[in-house]
Amino acid sequence: MPDYKFRTIDAAGKIRNDTMVASNPMELEKRLGSMGFDLLSYKEQNKAGGSAFRSKSISRRELINFTFHIEQLIKSGVPLIDSLKDIRDSLEYSHFTDILQTVIDDIEGGKTLSLALAEHPAIFDNVYVTLVRIGEETGQLAEVLKDLADTIRWQDELVSQTKKIMIYPAIVSVIVLLVVAFLMMYLMPQLLPFIKNIGSDIPLHTQILIDLSHIFVEYWYLIFSAPFVIYFCLKFVARKNQNFKYYLDGVKLKIWIFGPLMTKIKLARFANYFAMMYSSGITVLDSLKISEQMVDNLVLEDSIDKARTSISEGVMISKSFEAVGVFPSMIVRMLKVGEDTGAMDDALLNVSYFYNREVKESIDKIEPTILPILTVILGGIMMWIMMAVLGPVYDAVSGVKL
């Protein structure tokens, strides 16, 4: 379907400009009219640019609210179409409003909810669509949507906590860099003539400081641009070379302090989705295949894929995960208990709970760990500069004979 760039006016007289996908101008006008807008003008856009809104996404909070509201309406017995229309009408006009209208039109045209959502992969990922499809097939759509809303809300809280603990260390790190740059580029050049005029030999650590100051003054643009250049170069090479990306993903998991936390966060996400899909009726192999895409790390993906291959060959789930060497022994024991008792659902939920707790505890420990380290680094830099500057002065004064 083509994209249309349109101009509308609402009942309050407010004029809006946006884009929407429609099969023809009549359908465009009908869709806008159902949302309370009168079409003033439109123009079909070049299809080469792709769908105007399929490439866009929405915030995680919007997705949580949508999932929660549709779950509540369906649970209350409201028909699916009416539920979607109620949600659409309760929102202020936005990009997501157009998405919902398209979903409604697709369902009225004969598609299921999962097929209609699958048309918008930037918003509803493979896991979301698959779970909705399972909910439709089993008649437990409300229960599946509730689990989805809880999982997405957990992810949102996790991201918020991670950002929160990183704000202060990031600010302190920036301040440290600015202080060092000020000392090297402004203070040292002014102190350099004084140090040289003292007449005594310049100590090694003072000479190193002078040389560093000279490098900062002469090549400051390279120093400040180097982190960004390195970042984008690594990202470009990783995109082009899978072996390098695999190596880089392995390094990410081993970075001091942040590596173990990143591993726990990714495995917690995997455990949540794995448990949710298995409890929804998806087979172990299919659950692993879908949920391994959620870890966003080639090393972990490869490990989970090896476990899935081992399970497909008849090896027990606990043995397969133990052979991978990524999951802690406690989790392997949980899975073994689930196999022995036949309560694999409970075992997977315990795995999910274990990782959720581990991630929260790790996040709580990081901030108290980082702050003293940054303080020591800043104090060490300041002490080195003071010794490098005052050392020659002290030597000259102590050498004066009264």
C-alpha cells in the first residue's frame, strides 16, 4: 500500500500534517474520518522510501499501556475490535494512533490480531507476535497479554535502574576529563616557564606531565574525537565482519564490573522470555529458538543455540545447559528438578526469578563500587600533577644554602 502525506483539520480547528498508509485516497479519508479528522489535502509519496510509519517505533511505556489496556478490555469480555477502537479513541493523535487504525482495518479485513501486529515489526517484535498467536490458538489471549505486559514492564524498570546508576558516574567521569583537560591545556603551559627557570633538573614524572601537556595543546582535537571515531569504526567493522562482532561481544561480557552485569541482564531477559513462552504452550526448542534472539550477543546466542541443538539430539535440558558453561550451577539444578518432577513451568519461573534478583542485587552494588574508584582516580591525578609541579620547586628551595 502507498504512503500518503496528508493535511487535516480536527473539530477544534487544529491543522495537522502527517503520513499514513492506505490502499487509496478514499480509504485514507475514511480512516482519518473515523479518528475525527477532515482531510484537507493529500499527496502520495514515493514507495521507494518505504512505509512512513513502519520504520518508526514507540516508547516502551506506550507499548506497556497498550498491552495492559487491551488485556483488561478482553478480560472484561469486550470484543477485540471494540477494545482496539476504545484504546485508539482514548489516545491523542500520534503515530501510534495510525498504527492502531491500520491494525483495526486489517482485523476487519479478516486477519487475526497476531497477523495484523506482525505488519509492524518495529513495534511488535517476533516474541510479541508469537505469544499473541499462541494466546489466540489456546484461547488464553488475556493471560498471555498480562504476562507480556509484566515482562515489558520489568524490562522498562531494569533499563530505568541501569540508567539511574550510570548518571552519577558518567557525570563524575566527564568532570574528571574536563579537569584534566583544563590542567593540561591551560594551567601547565603557564607553569612551564616557571618550572624551567628554576634551574634544577626536571624530574621524570614532571617531564612526562610536560610532554602530555604539549600533546593536549597540539592534538586536542584528535584526543577528544578519538573515542567517537573508535566507537563508530568498531561498530562499522562489527557490522561487516561477523567474526569480529563475535570477538567484540565476548569482550563486552568480560569488561570489569560491567561485563558480569551485562551478562546477567541478557540472561535474565532470555530466562523471562523462555519461561513465558514455555508456559504459554510453545515447545522447548521453539522457545529457545525465539528467545535466543533476545540476548543481542553472538557469544550468548551461540551458547544457547548449542544447548538447543543438544536438546534436539535427545540430551536432557539440564545437561544441555550445563554443557554450555554459561548458566550457574544453581540454575542447572533448578532445571533438573523441573525435569524430575515434571514441573518444568515452575523450574523456568524459578530461573527467571533467580536472574531478576541477581540483576537487581548487582545494580545495587555497582554504584557504591564505582564512586570510590572514580574518587581515587581523580585524587591520584591531582596528586601526580601537584607532585610534578611542586617537586622541582621543593628541590630548588632545599638546594639553597643560607
